[in-house]
Amino acid sequence: MAERQRLRLLGKVSSINVRKVLWTCDEIGQAYDREDWGKGFADPNTPAFLALNPNAMVPVIQIGDDVLWESHAICRFLVNLHRRDDLLHVDPWPRTQVEKWLDWQAAELNPAWSYAFPALVRQSPDHQDQARIAESVARWNRHIAIIEQQLEKTDAYIAGGSFTLADIIIGLSLHRWVMTPLERPDFPAVARYLQRLKERPAGRRYCSEATP
């Protein structure tokens, strides 16, 4: 596989998971051709798409005959492909500190907003139980408090003193939290962190847009 070979990216920009891949591509200089797939665009529940990803979810990337799905796996792959050790370390301990936050975002933070976000942003008729919305918001805020505590320790980025792949994943998650109409605690370290991310061209692009 050629290191600088152009990739095909399937997924709509409004998907936070697609934006994880887009931001990663921008950081590493990976060229791509993106196609709109997902709700409102091409339907992933088709034989052609299911042959690439049986989960019928975006994003999916294809380089030649090679296909990969799951946003965090894609981001890890691209960073490794370009040998960007600054974004994902080679040494086991600092690498694990980055991957810890990737796993935490998927396993803990994502489920926290799983009811509040579709209720408050997408106005989903299936997510209008006020008690469940309140519980989800409270849980979401508790998880953001964990990020606040971590950023108070590092006074820089989520995994330490330098920008890594974890900042793409956590940064987009915080952008979603900020853009969702809900009652939020005052987290000054989070606010400073988001401003820091916006100093990067790709961070400014993806953490300043209106899409949560």
C-alpha cells in the first residue's frame, strides 16, 4: 500500500465520526475523495455499501482493495501509515495514554449523550422523555467534568503537553457538548482547551462549525 495513495472516504460531514477522520487527514496531509453517505444522502443499507461495512455505518475508507471501518481504527491506521509518532507514540506507555482517551470516548462519553443529543439537537420523537433527557444531560456533564480535571492537570492537551490523536477525538466531543442546547457547568480549562485547539487550522475548521 502506497503511503501517500489517495483514499476514498464514505460518510457525510455532519457525522462526528466522519469528522474525526477528516481532521486526522488534515493533520497528516492525507489526500482523500469523500462521498456523502448516511441519513439524508446515499443509503448505507444497500448491497454495495454493506459489502464494505456490514454495520451500515459511516465512516468507511478504501485504499485500493483495502477497506476499513470504525472511526478510531481508521484514525489509528492513518496516523500509523504516515508514521506520525507525535500523534500516536511508538513507546508503549505514552501511546497507551493517548489510546486510553480514545477508548474512554467510545465506551464512556459516547453513551452519556446517547439520549440527550438526539432529543435536544435532532428533536427525535423517540427521545422526548424529560426524565431521561435530564439524566443523560447530568451524566454528560459528569463526564465533561472528568475532562476538566484532566486538563487542569496537563494545562495543555488531554494526554499531556503535546497535541495527539486523542485531542481530535476529545476536541470534537467537546464541540458537540458546547453546541448542544443544554445547561452546562462552567469549565474554564475546557474553554481554554477549545481555544487552544482552534489555533490549529484543522481544529479551527472542525471546532468552529455549527454542526455539533
